[in-house]
Amino acid sequence: MIASANGEDNGTAVEALGSILAAKTGDMKEGVAAFAGKRPAEFKGEW
């Protein structure tokens, strides 16, 4: 990640930012809760 901050690998930086955004979504939380509860996820398309 440090190398991408210096502009050496922009793809890595974009992937890291996308991962951060995905981790903050309501659907991500629902997916984790459904997996932990061994039940089907009920995704709502929430951010």
C-alpha cells in the first residue's frame, strides 16, 4: 500500500479503496451476519 501511495501501482490503491467502501455497506454487514448465523443473506442494496 505504501508503494501505491507513491504512484507505483494505481491498481492496488483503487482496489484498497474499493474494499474499504464495500466493508462499510449495510449489505456487507448482512452478509457477514448471515454467514455467521448459517442463514441465507437478505441483501437490500444498502450503502
